[in-house]
Amino acid sequence: MEFWFSEFHTPDVKHSIRVNKQLYSKQSDYQRIDIFETPEFGRVLTLDGNVMLTERDEFIYDEMIVHVPMAVHKEAKDILVIGAGDGGVVRELTRYDRVERIDLVEMDPQVVEACRAYLPGNACRMDDRRVHIYFENALKYIRRCEEEYDLIIVDSSDPFGPSEGLFTREFYGSCFNALKEDGIMVNQQGSPFYTEDASAMQRSHKRIASTFPVSRVYQAHIPTFAAGYWLFGFASKKYHPIDDLDADAWKTLNLRTRYYTTRLHVGAFYLPAFLEEMLREVEEPK
């Protein structure tokens, strides 16, 4: 008998992956956590029935949410990561020698525990001396911070359920206050393809654009995410994601990547016409 994991992208569309076996399943205080072994995508982490990462394509997401802002802000040393309990974002950040502090705020300790045990490729740098893990509500945590971080990476799940509070105007305002005068915030913005996802993306972008003087959206192709097409938000108090990119400086770091390049960095901000129009609809005139 074949075993398949299926995720509904809409009530009328689902994405299915054949599963060899289930490695982990637990209901935490916050969500259902499952890890599957699959022939095509390796190990797959799901939360409440939604794919968070697969071993096959996680590098795309983690590289794009980390290296884009790090290539722009060449002095980023103090970094706050919200969510990302799997460890992939932390892994990429620890590759930078200049990074002095990574504060990881993860709501659910069971996610970290599961990924340490079953996704060591992601969680391999969680014990780096620069990493400090706080298991608490990110909204409460960030309200206490003021001009403390060079970079905030919001690696939350989708804006429904436990992560809904991380897509509010109040939250983005707290991020703004927690950043130093030249700080950057990046976040996952979901997919613009299906109607409900697109509306959530527009709401998030509108709130960010009304909070930060610089607000742009960039894209990546991630096969196991909805429609295979994913967006990230780049918001900054000072830096422009293309004009302030120093490609030569980033290349001298000699960081080996599988998806991110400085050429791709620039191209990722050139969006298709339908998406440009969707963003214009919610941006306030400057």
C-alpha cells in the first residue's frame, strides 16, 4: 500500500508527495509536528499539515532570506531571527565571521527538538556560541527591544493560526523600533498566485510599506511551496536592496551557495507585471 502526504494549497488544489515512512509525529502545545522520509524530497517537516521545508529544496529559502540582506548590510553583526526553529537560517548566518550575536526566538521548543534529531543538516549550527535561543512569544519579546539589531529575519509560518500576530502593523512597528538606525527586516511573504495567499501577501506588504521608508519584494522558485513561487519582503530604514548591494565585497567572502548569487540578487527584485500591479494597489503614494 502506498502512503502519500497531501497538502491543500486551496480547497481545489493539493500537492502530494509519496512517503516511505513517518519518522516523527507529535502534538505540541501549539501545533502538530510531523517529519516524513520521502524518496523525492528527502526528509520533510510539516506543521499542522503544511510543508515547512524539505531536505531537497530548503537551501533555496534559507539562502534567499539570509544572503540578500547580508549582502546589502555589510556591517550586520547583531541579528534577531523569529521562528526558524529548524535551524536553516541560523546555519546560513553562522557562515559569516562578522556576525557576533544571533538571537533566535522560537515559540515551540518541540520544533527545535524534532529538527535536532531528524533534520541535522538544518539544525547543525544551533549550538554555535553566538546563538542564543529563547522559547517565547515573539510579539512579547520584540516589544522589549529598542535599536538593538542590525537585521531581523522573520521566518514565520503562514499568516494563519499561531503565526497570525507576526503579520500585523503592530508587529512591524515593533520590528522597526528594534532595529538600529540602518537596520533591515526581511520576512517571508508567501505566494502571490492563489487568491487567499495573494490577499494575505498584499495585507502584509501594505503594513510594511507604511512602516519602513524602503520596502521591496523579491522572489524565488521553491518547488514544494504553494504554486512553486515564493516571495520575501525587504524593508529597511536606510539601505536599498539593489543600489546598496556591493557584489564584489560579498564575493570576497567566498561563501559557497547553491541558489543565491549576486546576479540573482538583482534579478529577484524584478517582478512580473501582475505582481507589480498587486503591490501598487496597496502601496501608499510617497
